[in-house]
Amino acid sequence: MGLAPVPDDQIATIVTHLEMRERPKPAPIPPAPLWLVPWKAPAPAAYRALFRRVGEPWLWFSRLVMDDEALSTIIQDPAVEVYAVTDPRGVEVGLLELDFRSLPDCELAFFGLIPELTGKGLGRWLMAQAKALAWRREVTRFWVHSCTLDSPAALGFYRKAGFVPYRREVETFADPRLAGLLSLDAAPHVPVLGQLPTA
């Protein structure tokens, strides 16, 4: 057993891939004071703003490094469905993205609520919505990946929802906080190496 060094400007995470190969039995969607609003051809700036609000605590950055054309190619593809979760005031508080570009597979590409709403059981509502939307097509496999940068509850949540782990990988990447993509105080559970603590 050995340890592999990670450069100070890099982050390493363990990625777990999970899949669901059988259509779930019909079940009522849990009640929630939220709505799911389809975003047809979302504008890159609006998409990035919500992506950042939901994902910054977990170091989501992949869509922030894309230029408008590359991002639009994905999120405006007819086979990619983007939904904003909104609260009763119409404020966007969550993101759901389903990718049907590799049918009969459907990827749960992005799934999350803003930090203020986590831990309140609303994720069960959003997952029920995701499963209902994913399996309404000729899908034979619904899959997602999670990593050790996510909430500690994420992996258990996906397994409880019916996903089964099938592969694990180690991923390393440049720390997006050092590149200015995310604030230096994002994801405090993942320390920024070589930086003095902020006052």
C-alpha cells in the first residue's frame, strides 16, 4: 500500500460511477414547496450563474471553463434536458440536467440544490422527478457519478435511490480556485494548499 503525491496546485478525488438498469416501480413523488421548470435552450450566462450557485461548495467547475459556444452546444442540444428548480417566489434554487445523447443510456449529468436547502429532504423530491423524467424514454440504463468532493451523504443518497456502484477511478485536476474560477473560500472541506488563511 502506497501513497502518490499530488502537486499543491492539483486536487485528487475518488470518483464512483453508479447505474440503474431497471425502470423503478411507479411511486408517488414526495411533496415539496418547489417547482421544476424546463429551460429550453438556456443562455450560457444564466446557466453558469445557477451552476455556480449550486455547485461552488463542491468545486463544480467543468462548465465554467467552457466558452459560450462549447457550453451552448451541450445545454442547447435537443437530447440534453436542463431544468431549474424554483422556489415559491420563482427564485432558482437547484439544477437538474439529464443527458440523452447516448441512448439507450441516460446520464444524470448534474443534480443539486443550493446549500441553504440541503439536508431538508428536498433531494428526495428532486430525485423522484429525475427518475420519472429519465425513464419516460426508451432508456435501459440511468447512470451518474459522484466523487469524494461531493457531500459525504451523496453516495449513500444515490444508492438509496436505486443506483448501484460499478466502477471507481481517481481523478486529478488543477484547483479551480487558484485559477480564479471559484472563490478561494469555496469548498472549505478541501483546503487550498500553499495559501495563507483568510482573515
